[in-house]
Amino acid sequence: MEADRPEAGRSQGVSRPTSGFSAVLRIEKGCPEKLQSDQRRMSILRIFEQSDLTEEKRKELQRRESAEDTAALDAVRSIVQDVQSRGIDAVRDYSQKFDGFYPDPPVCSETEIQEAEKRLDPAIKEAFSAAARNIRQFHDFQKERLQPARTNVAGAELGFFYSPVENVAVYVPGGKAQYPSSVLMGVIPAVAAGVKNILLLSPANDQGKLSDVVLYCAKMAGANAVLKIGGAHGVAAAATGLFAPPAELIVGPGNRYVTAAKTLLSASGKIRIDQPAGPSEVIVIADESANPAFVAADLLSQAEHGEDSPAILLTTSRKLAEETSLEIERGLEERPARRDMKETSIRRHSYAIVFDDLEEAFLFSNEYAPEHLEICTMDPGADLEKITAAGSVFLGHFAPVALGDYYSGTNHVLPTGGTGRMYSGLGVETYMKRITFQHPTRESLREAWKPIQIMSQVEGLEHEHGHSVDIRFE
């Protein structure tokens, strides 16, 4: 089992094509038919027509890997049980095994956090502080909408109110990578909800430390403690309460073993989780008003997440699809960083579909339920009403996913793999419990007496359920 490293699955030997954008540029001028033919033949982005979508093909294009990873579940089951049994000794052993070290101390001290803040570039602090203000404002707005309410039903007062989960753990991938934006996305909504104890857990680097910007964001966002341990053993430690009060809710993205540990603990009733996590994904729905360079940039930004990240274009314009493919080629040439990974994502997991009309494109998108959805059409506000399943929606030609990933204020921890049909993205309500109540009068209970007698008899529970009402009127 690999340690928690986001780079672990990166492709190392994908060959680059000898054809593509650069080859198209060499096609002899004055032959538009040949140019169009070669563009289609060499397109890095697979392009389908609506007529290609047989029922079988439609299912194939919408299929993603199951969020339930049986191999990973089997791998982490013994780890979780061992941590629950042996505690910190087990965590130390697994840290040594998977990471090569055990961070000392495992929990960041106040001095570490203060020194990190002093070292950090003021421009970096200001950028993340500005993003934090937006995220806080939007999630405070959500909290304001979660108000208690009362009503009268059958003569009894009924109602509900919200109460925060007391102890929460927020997982943020780490190791060689750093994701301070995910710190803000996980911690700030918890603070807005009123969570009492917030533990941030993220694997340290090879020196046993977390990056300065991650520590700065943890303090700024409002985490109570920072644990420098990740992976399945870190998740198990958080649920078991080895370094902080036992987490009742664990949120945040991680690798397959982190996801498996969260799933396993959730299934056993130990914790609640946000949602199953899989590869990040985007659908762009665009008409002829869209800019192919913009669309290509947004598809490539999704491909930058990993070689298994789908980046999909649904359009009514064949011309836009072909020009977008050329712009992707151009982007790979001009910005070669992580090219193998991006190219694998585009070639193997991404595609464009040219539909006869936008209604069919929106129908396909709702079936797919993408994590991110961009609507790049002439009237995106009206088109928003057609959406029934998506993690987060980006409207217009100036709404790249990166805006929501970092700055706008909406949350970037979102449902993937089609789970947007039944899950929501991370929000204040994720950290809350809705509690209902009733306050009946003697008269309202009397009216319910006979129906309860009949219903309890039908279920065979009249001896005590029925009696608990009977006794009040004997």
C-alpha cells in the first residue's frame, strides 16, 4: 500500500503524439477539405455526434469507476482495526512503514504555526486571506438560512432546529503536495456551523513538516489542532480520538486508501462522512458563442488534476469541438508541465459530443451528474434552470472552475462519479444535525388516540406503544 501521495498515480511513460496541432500547422494552405479531414483524424479530443449515442455508447461514455474500491477496503480494514486496538503505537508503526518516519511531535505546536506565519510571503497571505473572506461570507450566508421554525399540525406544535456536530476532522492531502485552499474549504464551513472541535489532518513531508501556507490557513480558518499524519491510519486515529476528541464527522478529499478508511468507518457507524470521493471531473456545455481557447483551457485545467480526470465538452457546434481540440494541442505545446498526465486524461477519459440541440446536451449532463459544470451559452442564467444534478455550476464565459476552486466563496469539495444525483457539495449543513420536536396538548393527543391504537395493533406493538397513550386517558 502506498503512502498518501497525490502524485503516486501519475503516468510516467505516456508517449507524446507526433501529430497534432503542430502537424496541422504544416498542412498545405488552400486545402480546406484536407484540413478538415486531417483535423478530425488527428483530433486529440475524441468527438462524437449525437447520432453515435446508441444506448450502449451513452452508458459507456457516462461510466466511471465505482467509488467503492474493494481492494482498498480490504487493504485498510486491518489498519483501522489495529489503530482502534493498539492506538498511538499502531499509528507510529504505520507512519514508519508508509511514510518512512513518524512526525515528532505529531500535532503541530503553536510555535510551529507562528513561525510558519512569519516566514510566509505577505502576498501569499493576502491572497489566501482574501479567498477566506469570500468563503466565510458565502458560508455565513448559508448558516443564516438554516433557521429554526415552528408550525401547528393536528393541534400540536411541531418544529425543528439545527445543532452542529461537536467534533470534526478535516482531511487535506499533503506529503510532497500542498493544498491550502482545501484547508479553507473544509474548516471555514465548520466554524460557520459552530463546530466546537476541528482537527485538521494532513500528511507531513519527508522532513516531518507541513508547508507554511497550510499552517497559516489552518490557523486563519479556525482549526483547533493540526495533526501531521494522513492516510488510512490518520483517519482511524481521528475517529478513535488519539490526538483530539473522537471525530463524529470526517470530511475532505484523499487518495483511495483515505476514501476507503472513511467509507469503512462510516459503514460501521463510527463516523459520518461528506461523500465518496473519486477523480475530479468537469462538463462544459457550450454553444457557438463560446470561445474555444477558453473551453480548451478549462478542460486542460481539469486534466491537470490527474490522468483519470474526465474533461467533457457538450456542444451544438462541430466547429467549436474541433477548434477546442486544436487549442488543447496548442496548450500542451505551450504549457508542457505535467504533459503526460494531462494528455492521458484528455485521450483516455475525455471527449466532446456534438448534439442537435442544447436540450439534449443538458439531458446528458443531468444523467452524468458532473462534479463541475460550466454553462457557456448565450443565456446561461436561463439554462441554469435545466440543471437537476451537478456539484457546482459555473455560469457564463468568465466563470472558469478555478474561480470556485480558489476564490469565489463556493466550496470545492464536491460529489464526483455521478454521486451528484444524491449528494451535495460540502456546506454548512454538512456540519449540522436537524433536530425535530413536538409539543402536543392533551386535546391533540386525544384526537390521535384511536389512530395510534389501530396502527400499533397492525404492527403488533399495542401492548406498550398503544398503552403509553391509553394510560393518559384511563
